[in-house]
Amino acid sequence: MSRASHPTPGLAELATQLSEGQLTSRAAVEQTLDRIEATQPTLNAFRRVRADAALAEADDADRRLAAGERLPLLGVPVAIKDDTDLLGEPTAFGCAGEFPPARADAEVVRRLRAAGAVIVGKTNTPEIGQWAFTESRAFGATRNPWDLGRTPGGSSGGAAAAVAAGVVPAAMGSDGAGSVRIPAAWTHLVGIKPQRGRISAWPEPAPFNGLTVLGPLARTVADAALLLDAATGNASCTASGNNPGGDARNDPGNDHGHGETFLPAAGRDPGRLRIGLSFGAAWAIHPLRLDPEIRDATVELAETLARLGHDVVEVEPRYGLVGPAQLPRAHAGIRAWARRAPDPALLDPRTRSNIRFGALLDGPVLRAARAAERPLQRRIGAVFGTVDVLLTPTTAAPPLRIGATDGLGPSGMDRAMITACPYAWPWNVLGWPGVNVPAGFTSDGLPIGCQLLGPAASEARLISLAAQLEADRRWDLRRPPDHVTPAASRA
């Protein structure tokens, strides 16, 4: 049996093995590279793989470990999404064309490296992160390891597929309308959307006009919290290395970047909480169609929380006009990012339509949308006067079939996305944290996820509650089929 056929241990487990000398970083990185190569024909999770550089960094990590140095992730292989700058690699964000190599690491990459992590590659994402599936003319379709005929979701679909399949122990994604939580739900993972500003997006000062944040995907709550701790902080803390000159003016969105750590919360009892169970979604022009199996799984999770001693009550947040506050920010963000595309003619026609729409919504409309955030926080946040945490489905539908949206125009695509994924995006408008937790499977064996949602800066509470659920339900023990292609392994 080849090295590639053994799934990677979890992030914390692998870090412990390395620090205790049970495994070398070189061996861990080689195994990860073998699994990338062996699963790429089936899963297609990666856009860029930096094998030689990763092996050189692993050798350096082994020298540092042998000398007694200890860091949280020293020598541990992880992946990042291809919307994040990595020195010497292009940042194509799902687009076709020849992009120039990045001239510096993004701040989050600098922080991961400072924690000792070895970045093995960049994972696939749909074009400019727009859709809840990971398919593109630039790289094809990324597939769900639980069912190769289904999408792992998007836009952090490559990251989710790689982690769920055990190719890497954890990965960084980004979430602009559910893009960490949705693929986590559809691949049986923990996905954390942190408070806006918890993790620096530098050199992006406020991606997609403040909608998008970076966040971890992992198989366990502790692994996700460990990666969140390694990534947390803003660019004002550093003015050297591959991220020169960072200061508070250069990283204006990061008002929650310091002080708190989250791994301890994964080992802490959350105490008795009042949980609000909610099935209502923010108003949209397309009616809500919640899959009955997802509803049943959400009720079952609520019953688990009640058995664990929490008070569970039904509530419905007053979402108000949150939709009109989201659209201009999203479409103006698409338009702004698309200026980097080397050849606009290679973009999906639906992307070009969104760019034109973004031009109409920029300026006064965008400013009004940004100004609506505070009133919406007060309106929607009123629910936290009566409950501590909201529990909702993460999606309204199971993972879509590969190619399900082929041939749809812009309005058809919007309808498909809103119908399948109506629950996640309002929290991006608010900038508040949420955690997807696995909630079981459909009768067809497709993963279901639920969200734990909180008010500003409530990650620790959400992580403690998620860890309590994990200890009871042990979702971490269930793995998808192995999609290694033996002929592809170099072992």
C-alpha cells in the first residue's frame, strides 16, 4: 500500500507527532504531496502545487525541530485558497489566463509561516469566488469526496475537498456569502467564519467591500481553532519580511485582530446556553425550499443540544432589508477584482454580466449599502437579547450535482444559488462569526451541515459549543471513500 493511501492525521495530531519526533516534516509533506498527486485526477482540488519549495521548507523545519525549536505548526503541511497571495505564485482566483506571480505573501500566509506551517499549494475556487460550486473553464470541476458526481460547494470547494479527503489536515478558505460554511456543510467539516477583522486580508484592505473574511476548514473543532489562532492578527503587527510596511492605516478592516486565542475554547464547557432554533431565511425574490432531510437533521441537532443541557427555543431574527445591503457590496467587489484578469474575454459570460451590474451599483448605491450595516446589526442583533446562539441550517439543499448550473444565465444562476444556499450570506453583511458543524447525512449519504451563529466577537462561545457537540456526536470518526489513484502515486 502506498503512502498516498493513508489519510493525513488531523492538524493537532500531526503537530504533536512532529514535535515529539514520531514523524519528520519531510515525511509528512511527502505523504501530502503524494495524496495531492494521487487524488488530483478524481477530486481536482488544487490549482497550484509547490512540491519542491514545500520539501525544502520541510527539511528546514526538521532542522529546527531537531535543534529544539517548537512552534504551533512547525513542519505541518497546510493549503491555502487561490484567492490569497503566496510569494512567487499567481493568484488567479478561479480565472483563466496568465497571472503574474505574487511579489509578497499575504499577511495570513506570513502568519501561517511564522507558526511553522508548510504551504503545499493553492486550492481551486470558482471564478472570483461567486458561486456555491467549484467549477470553471480555467480548471474544470472540483469534486466532492463523498460523491464524485457532486460539488463540494464553493467558493472554498478545493480546500474543503482536500481536507475532507484527508489530503491535507486543514486549509484556509474565505467566506464572502457562506464560502467556508457551505463547502464545510457539504463535505462533513468544521468551517469557521470568524468575526470580520479577526484575520487580516492584507493586501486586500476590505475584500468585497467588507463581506469577505478568511477562515479555516478542518475535520475537528480543535483543528479549526488551532489554525484560526495561527492565522489571527493584522498587518499593523509586522513591518518586515515578505509583508513590508504594514500598519493600521494599511489594514483598516482589522479591528478584532489581537488578544484572544481560541484553541482553549475547544476544550472548555460552554456552560448552559439559550439556543435559538431558526428556519426562516432573509427575504429574497425566490421562495425558500428547505429540503425535509436537512430540516430533520437540524431538529435532531437541536434535540442533542437540549439533551446536553441547553435551553432551545424557536426564534426568527428580523432580517429586514439585508438583501439590498448585500448585492451592491458583492457586485462592486466582483467588478473591482475582475480588473486584474489578464484577458476579460476569458471570463465566464455570467461574470461579465455581474461586472456590468457592479458598475451600476457602485458609487452612491454602494455607499448606502455600507451605511445600512449598523442599523441592520441593531435590528438583527436584537435576537441576542433573548438567545445566546442561533442554530440554523447551513444550506437548504444537499450538494448540487456537477454541471447542474451549466447553461444557466445570470438570473438562473442567481436563482439556483439563492435557492440552495439562503442561510449563510446575511452574516457576511453583519460581519459576525459563524461555525458550520456536521449534522449528519441524507438518505443518499450526502453530508448535511448546520450553523451556529453569534453576535460580534463571539467565536469562543461558538467554538466551545461546537466542541461539545463534536464530543457527543463524534462526527470526526466518519470519513469519505478514498479516491486515491494508485497509478498516480510516486511511492
